[in-house]
Amino acid sequence: MKKAKFAYSRKNGRKPVVFVVAAVVCAAVMLGSAFAWTDFSQSRVNRFHGEVDPDVTLHDEFDGENKDIFVENSGFNIIYVRVRLDEYMKAGDLVFDSKAKVKDKTTWTPHTYGGADIADCGNADMGKFHSYYQWNMPGSDRDYTPGTPGMVYDALGADGKVDRSDKSGSATPHHTAPANAPIKMSEFLRLEIQSYDAMSAADKALWDGKVLAGCWILDDSDAAANGGGWAYWSVPLMPDTATNLLMDRVTLKKDALDDWIYRIDVKLQAVTAKDFAKWHDAASVCGYKVTAGAQKLIDMWKTSA
């Protein structure tokens, strides 16, 4: 993208047994936890040091209706973040992805964004996750209470819902980045190859209002074999700020007519500008890679840093 300056201006079946798992792996920062949706007590933090150790907080909050996933820069350095969502579901004896093992999250199915609906990937070979669970991913915004480095599960309010207010006592409430719907990597690449001056008015508005304003870029060129479908926050994440919501709701659409479990593995990777290489790990057991599209985004960040 040839632009002079990069501006940094979310029935019969019996009751489901549902779990959400969150983890950060093979990155400059590693966070992890496994818990039932009603139990936010189990957590641990593991850190991997790079050129600079980025302090980052993964907010993963669920109250039975709203499931808010967003990332906060809780440190003092500019960071860059990406998030991946992997799924596991079993109904009776049927495992939706025949290769998946419930205790081995590396075998779960990465959510990818190549379909018409970004919230419906349908990757499993034996069943369709999103025939049963609907994700809502409009890029919403909200107030939040800053967390300490690590994974944060906010307490539920008196109404049993996530308390979205800022409980830090700050005179100015902490608020995520403004609401802004995600775009796909293919759309970013369509814009990126154009000269800004030659863009149509609509494309200039999309570039300025999406890519440069801050939104999630969903890598629809990514596949499970290449490390999965990563979602990249489009701009550097400044200290004491947060992305908007990558996800804000998970809704049960229908029962699975049997006992079932459904799990989501949330992977967050955060790096500073000198550690982008940590995102391309072709040789290790993690095997997370960077697609050509994601590399274009990284190159833009490097040029504008």
C-alpha cells in the first residue's frame, strides 16, 4: 500500500456439558487456562521473553449469554496481536472432527474464515459445529476493567451477566477500541495493492475507516494445515488500550439430541516489532505460520513503525 504515512489514529437432548479453554502458545507471551463456563477460577501464566517482554491481557468473559473476547495492552510497549479460535465438539459417540482428541488441544479444529459467513467455518469432517452454536462477531466495543498481565475473567454482576463497567476507579472509564466490524484478509490485500491516490472514494473510506482505524483482519487465506485461521488486530496496540471484541456472543441454536460437550480454545499471540519472526514457527511442534497476506500486513507495520 503506497501511502505516505500509516495512521494509528471485537430436545430433546440433555443439558450440554460446555467448556471453554483459553491458551497462548509458542509466542512471545503464553497464557493458559481450562475451565467450565461457570468456573473462572483455574488459570496460569507462562511467559516467553523476546526482544522486549510484552505485557498483555487476554479478556475472555462469559456469563451464559455474552462471551467477550478482546485483548488489552497492559504494559508499556507497543505490541501487535493475533488470536485464533479452535473448536472441539462431541455428541454421544460422534466426535465432530474424527482426528480430534479432547485432551489434546493441538488436534482441535481451527476456525477459518473462507466461508460466506465469518462465524461459520464448518471445518470438521463428521459434524458441523455451527449447526449447533452460533458465534456473533460484529466487532463490538465496551467499557472494561484493566487486568493484570495474564488471563482475566471478570466477576458477574448482580444480574448474573458480565459487568461491563470499569471498576478500576479511573476518572475516565477504560473503553475498548471503537466498534468496527472485521474484514477479511482478502479485502485488505485488495486495498493494499492500490495507490491511495488512485483509490475510489469508497475504498479510501474502507482503508481509513477500517484498516487504519483499528479492526480485526480475519485471514481467510489461512487453513488448518498452515496453522489455522488467525485474526490480526490491524494496528499496533498502544499501552493502556484494548482491541474491540473479536467475539461477543455464543448462542446455542439447537440441541444435539444426546449428551454433548463443546469447547473453544482461544490462542493469543503478542509480539513487539522486533519479534515478528516468532509468529512463523514452521519447524516446531506448534507449526504456526504466517501467510503471504499476513506478511503484507507485517511489512506495512514495519514500514510505518
